[in-house]
Amino acid sequence: MMMTEHLNFEDIVDAIYADEMTPDNMRLIHRVQAHVMKCDSCRHIYDTIQTIRDWREDELSDEKFAAASFPELLKSAAVSLSVSISNGCRLALDGIQQLASGLDYSFEHPLALAARNGAGDEDMSRLVDEENDYNRLTLDGNKLTVSLDAEDWGSDIPVLIAADADKNVYFCDEMKLLDGRYTAVVAVPNDGTYDIMIGKTDKENE
């Protein structure tokens, strides 16, 4: 079922992680739960965050980490980048920021920071670093595919969050394992900058 209005990402997180049944929290929980019963898109994000919380509660015994919020947990092992898109082309990765010094995985190779202008006979609807078979960003029409080498993740499952130019989160899901690669396909319907953040969750003890 499609709806014209969607929940704020922060409201979904706050509703799931509410630990006190104050009147405000109860109203928020009721509003979020009523909405996700009618909106498939928000329901998918809600279910993903709920699943991540369940995994974390099972696996984290340290009180400091167990009490951390979803965004804090995600950012504790995340890489963030911004992708500029115009006329169906990936112009550049505006920046890559590793959010945790202890993270073993990074985007340093092969996602180049240099602009790509699609000169010559190159198909303007599809830009990909063909020489690299490690981590890839592929733009095909209005779909951006992020593909990661699964060997780097071990028991960790990457989770991808995408936000539009207005910082509205519109995609939140764990990446799917396909032929030895973790893959996510994100819609990029308009020109502009899209923020991509990749965190991880552990399924080893699921």
C-alpha cells in the first residue's frame, strides 16, 4: 500500500528504542505502529531496525554498548560517503569518511574520488570502475548499486542507509549476499547528492 507521507527515520528509531512509557512516547509508538500497518515502505524500515535491535540485545552484554541508541551502534562501525549524480551519471564521490578508527573495512579502494565525465564512447547511463573487482558503485539509469566483497565482512552483515539531498532517510536495509558479494540497490530518481552510510550487524549467533 502506498502513502503520500512517510515517517521520519528518527521517529521510527525513537519508537523502537523507547524505554519509558511516558505519554509522549506512548503517542509516538501508537502513531508509528498505526502508520507502518498501512505503509509498506516505512514498515520495511521499521522491521529492519527492529531486527538490528534484537540482534544487538542478544549479543551485547556490555552495559555501555547495550544502552546505546541505534544510530550510535550503526556509526560505531560505519563508513559514510556522498554520491553526486547528474543526468544519469555518477559525477563524483564528494567524500568518504570512516566513522570509527577500529573499523577494519573501508572504501579507500577502489571507489575513486575523482570525477567521471563519461567522455568518448562510454555509456552515459552506466558508470562503473570495470578494472576493479573489489567494491563497486554502479549507476544504471535511476538505480545505484553498491556491491561489496563479502570476504571482508566475515560474520558481519552490512546494513545500508541512504538519505536524499534534504537528509531524509528513504532506504534502510541489510545488504543481500549474491554470488559472494553483498549488494544493495538504491533508487536515485533525481539529480543531486545522496548520502550513503554502511554499518554492520553480526549474525554469527543468530
